[in-house]
Amino acid sequence: MSQFYRDSAWLLGRRQVLGGMAASVGTAALAGSSASVLAQGTARPATPIETRGPFPADGTNGRPRLNVLGNPGVIRRDIRSSFGGMAGGADGAPLELELQILRGCVPLPGSAVYLWQNDAEGAYSLYDRAEVNYLRGLQAADPSGRVRFCMIVPGCYGGRYPHCHFEIFASLQDAASGAEPALVSQLAFPAEPCRALYRTDARYGDSLANLERLPIERDFVFADADTAGRARQTIALTGDVQRGYQGAATVAVA
């Protein structure tokens, strides 16, 4: 079964459940967070809840249930290597990604971000490749509500637009203890930089052909947003394959 069909099977059930959790969990899970640093400007619309998909390794699926969040090795900035006794790293174009976590216009320092992604060939560690656990990491936001991950630009596998997954928790302790996240969502990557990378970097295999078949407007996760909404869920990406890439995005918790 392809990643696309496994992703699709999760969408309806998970989105309905998470939608019901949004108001109660979003308020309760981050109620204790310090918000002493105020951002300037208009409150940002809340980032929409999206499906976890079938590859989270957060304790919600797998037989036995796969969960990396209790492993102290998962708390790290550079997620390109395996950890906790596993060996192996993810090859691909390096990306430094900065996320700022807000509620309205207020940063959420101390909130924890768990991020995971597929590799250049479209595979997910622990599921497609059971012998590795790379491209998964957890960090606490700094006093300005920011976290920074060293990762790779993901490949585009059949049936999905290029993306990464994340969950927001009240704290590292909440993430490790199995508390419900305040937000589960996904971020998209801009088409043109991905297209240029996939065209020139053989490590990305069929990614260019897959991307050409599925623009973001047809991706089952991002298709229900309007143009402005998709833009808010798309990482601002600069750089190139020679110099590496830098990305930034803002995530707003309801």
C-alpha cells in the first residue's frame, strides 16, 4: 500500500477527532505557558488542524505502538541522523528551518515542537525503513517562541505534495508523557524551489515527476484552503542545492 493511500485512510477519522479537540485541548494544553514577550501587529489566524498521517511515531499507532517522544535522544536540533542506538542518516539537500510558535500575536516560549518528515526518496523512518529513526526531532521554543531544525528538503512521493508534519505540546514534559498535543498540522514547501532541486539532484528520484502530477491545489491536505490559507501553511524557502536552504514559517495555535 502506498504512502498516499495510507495518508488518505487517516484523513477523515483523524481530522474529525482533532477538530473536536481543538478548542478544549488548544486552550488547556498551553494554559501554563509563559507569554511575557508580545509580538507586534495583528493576530495571525490559527494554523488549521491536519491529519497526523500514518507515520508519526508519537505513540498513536504501530504494533507495538511506535513512540520516540520518550527517548531523550529525540530532543535535538539536527534531525538528519538516527538516535537512541539506531544508526544511519538521511541524505538530501540540507535545510535550516525556523518556526515561530504563537497564539494570536503572542509567542509561546517553552512550547515543544515535534517535527517529522520523509526522506529524499519519499520514505519515512521506522515505517518504510524500520532500521532507522532519522528525520524526527523535538525541541522547546526559545523566549521568542522560536525553534530551529536542521533537516533536509523532503522528496515528493506519489500522491502527496512536498510537506512536513509537526505537533505542538505545552512543554517537553508533556510531549514525553503522552499528553495530547495542542495542535497537529502540516507545512507545505514552495513548488518552484522544490522543482529546481528535484530537477538537478539525483537523490530525489521520482520527486519531480510526482510533483508535476500533483500541484498543491490538488493535495488532499492543502486543497481545502484558499490561496491565502495555503500561503500561511507554506514555508518561505531560500537558497539552492549548492549552498543549502533556509526556511521559515509561523505556526499559530488556537
